Amino acid sequence: MAIVETHFLIPICEDASFGSGKLHPFNRWEDLQRDLFSMFGGWRLGPGLTHGVWRDPDTGKPVGDESKQYFIALDEMDVPALRRYLAENIAMRFRQRVIYFFNGRTVEFVEAAESGS
């Protein structure tokens, strides 16, 4: 059983073009942490906020954000379950079009699953 360290970023505000652009309510973070513990056995929060800029695919303009970084050490075979959880639950719950995800080997941009799928 190979254990890999993964991590993902969640901006502290909703995506302004996908959500309200406002700060997430505290209960979203609590729900996330409860889910991560329940599903994957634990989590670690990176220190401070991660600052970044990305190109908006619709406008081509730079968009800055501040994110919390969550680390999960899990069996390599459980990485697809984490990826699905990010796409089907977290991206929608936190109103993000894309979640930055390091899968233990490479970076992925996990897109939000369509609602109802």
C-alpha cells in the first residue's frame, strides 16, 4: 500500500463569476473538515493563506485570490475518490469553477461537476 501526500486549495471567497464572491461561512469549513476526517482519516491545514493569480478563461484577465491549503495523506488507490469528492461536492459547495489539486504526482485542475450529476 503506497501512501501519497495530496493537497488542494480552496479560495476563502466564492468565485465571483460562479458564486457571490463573498467569504465562505464558517460552517462550510467545518463540514469540509468533518468530511475529510470521515472519508480519508484525517487532514492537515497549511499555515496561513496561499496567495495566487490565475487567468480567467472568459476574460483573459488576471484574478487574484487567497486560499486555504489542505493536505491529505492517503492510500494511492483512494486518490480517485478524493478527486471525485472535490468535483462533486467541494467545488459546488464552495462555489468554485475549478479546484487546484496535487494528486501526489502531478497538478490537476478539477472542474466542478454539473449539479445533479
